[in-house]
Amino acid sequence: MPSSWDDAYSWDRPPAWDIGRPQPVFVRLAERGLLAGRLLDSGCGTGENTLLAAAHGADAVGVDLSGRAIERARAKAAERGLAARFETGDVLRLGDLGVAFDTVIDSGVFHVFDDENRVRYVASLGSVLRPGGRCYLMCFSDRQPGDFGPRRVSQDELRAAFGDGWDIASIEAAAFEINRPAFDIASAQAWLAVIERLG
Ligand code: SAH
């Protein structure tokens, strides 16, 4: 069944978040060797961050609800000769994958969920991240003015969402790059949270 997210990937121009290269925040993590092991890019879109991780040696899998985004991601992997895998799937039901991961990336996905699905999402992440594994999550920050784009998230909300069973190692201010024609700014204020799954 086509996802409503497919609409975002069927325009003549890419959606605001689809910048055609990995987010600089994740490039820096990759350069520090942190995007490693069995890695899941949760809600990967057209896969730039998944492909970044694969290029740095991770055994990378990207999952997204949008079949169109996954098709595009697979085409990029083939064009670039990278071994990343891409699957259409629901990140609210990651347990269905039947795989445990060492590392999870979330670039702009946590902030799409309402309160109810936020709880389901965190449980879903917890069901596939091994104890001691880390989740690197970037979301729009409550310091970003305006009401365009996704929901803003506060540090307190991140801490509340990842309460039981998780340890928030750090939350740092970050820049979420976006396509200027879409929102008329080059980047939005974001948080990068580093969150460890407890055993
Ligand atoms: N991480 C990508 C895309 C961010 S936009 C990037 O940085 O470019 C949010 C993405 O989440 C979209 O691609 C959308 O299709 C996906 N998404 C939203 N809800 C989802 C769900 N329940 N399961 C899987 N993917 C979902």
C-alpha cells in the first residue's frame, strides 16, 4: 500500500529535508568512527545517511514507510557501489525485522510523531537496539522560531521520552540542514541526542 509519505517524494523537487547529501552532523559522527557495526537508519528517506554509514564500513540498513524513497535509496546505493540495504517498513514496528542493531540513526523522524506514536516509537527502537547500543537522534529544537515544518522538541521532552531503559549520554545544539527553496532558510536549529540502550 502506498504511504502518504510517498507524496513528499513525488514532487518535481525534493522535500525540504532531502538535501541530496548526508547531514553534516552525521558526517562528523561517521568521521569519529561512531556509525559502526550493524546499523539501522530509522526512517531513512532516500538514504543519504545510511549510505554515509555504509561508506564508513557499517553494515547499514535503511527502513522507511515510503516505497518511492526506498526505490530512490536503492538506486543511489547501486550507482555508488555501496552495499547498504533498504527496506520498506514501519519504524513503529521495528521488532518485525527480527534483527538486533548496534547503532541506530534517526535524522528527522522522532519529531514527526505525535505524543502517542512517540511512545510507540521509543519502544520500537528499544526492541531492536542491543544493550549498550547507541541511538544518534537529530530533531528540530524548540529554539527554532516559526511554525513551518515539523514539531519542535525540547530537551525535557527528549529526556522524558527516553526515560526508562535508556541513558541520555548527551544532548547538543546542532544544525539540521534543509533545502532553501522549501523553507527559505539553509538550516534549522536542532538537537543531537546521543542515547544509550541500557541492558
Ligand atoms: N531521515 C531522512 C528522512 C527524514 S523525513 C533524512 O534525513 O533525509 C521523515 C521520514 O520518516 C520520511 O522519509 C518518512 O517517510 C519517514 N516515516 C514517517 N513515519 C514513518 C514510519 N512510521 N515508519 C517508517 N518511516 C516513517
